[in-house]
Amino acid sequence: MPIKSIITLFSIVMLAAPAVVYAGDFSQSKYEDKAKLCEICHDSGSDPYVPRLAGQSAKYLIKQLNRYKEGERESAIMTTIVNSFQSDLEMKGVAEYFSKQPSAKQKQAPDEAFYDGKHMFEQTYACAGCHGFDGKGGTDQALVVPVLAGQKKTYLVQRLTSFREAEHDDMNPMTRVAKKLSDDNISLVADYLSNM
């Protein structure tokens, strides 16, 4: 479906939906309908470049939604969606909804490439230091990092390649790590994570 059609459809649905309520009155169920709209692309959709959100850290989702809101990340669809939130509480409700959903993924039987990717993730590039050995964000609550376990391989390859090719962003730890990765390394790490 063309991007303009998706934006138009989303905008119509948001205008038709009942307003979400009351500052200070937090109930996840109030935000479920809006979250289910997000699921159309993110968890039900077949686009390999659109990330899964089920099981993702709520803190991380809120951080990224705010980056779209502030223009730090660019996407016509995501900007439209973020601008449709009526409050920070609504944004939090949607993020909390996704954080509580089971991450549905199809695992393949481990092979040699799987263990090569595991070794790179855990030891060679020390990714597990921030992302946790289980790929679920580690134990340091001060770090706001994404859950990577079970994420789509194609999306992970895209993101790691984007970090590697970023210019003038060497203060970002992901850029520093990604610049050390070859295409083959990226593929192995992404394959491992997608099958965790």
C-alpha cells in the first residue's frame, strides 16, 4: 500500500476513534485500540524492514516515539502517528501495551552460523554488555536500549548498516561498534538475534 494511502487511512481512523481520556488516569486497556492499529504494520505486516514491537521495552519505545516527535528520526508515517497522540499518557499507554505482548517469532534450528553470531554478540563486539546476554536489554536500568531478541533479521541488518555508515556520529556507541562490522559480521549477528 502506498505511503500516502497508509497515512490517510490512519488519520481517518484516528479522527473516528473516541478521544482517550483523562490525565493521570492510566489504564492500558484504554490504549489497546490505538496500539492494535500500530500492529497492522509492525507485528501483523509482512514488511521485513518494519520492526516487531511485541515484547519491546516501553522505555525504548517512548524514547523513539519522542525522537519522531522532535524530528530526530524521519518517517512520514511515524510522524503522522506520533502527532495523533493526544497526550504523553496515551503514548505511554501504547508503549506499555506492546511491552506486555509476547514476541511471536519463528526459530530455526541452531547451526554453525548461529553460534558464530552468538560469539560475536557476546564476546567479539561485547554487544551483550548493553543489550544483555538474552538480548532483552540487560540489567542496567539507566540504559534505554531496545530488546533485540526475536527482531526481524532484515530490520536488524538495515539498522546496523545505517549505524555503520553514519557520518559525524562517533559519539553514539552504536556507530562506534557498527563501524567495526563487515557485511558478513552484521548478517551473522542479525541472524543470531532473530533466532534467539
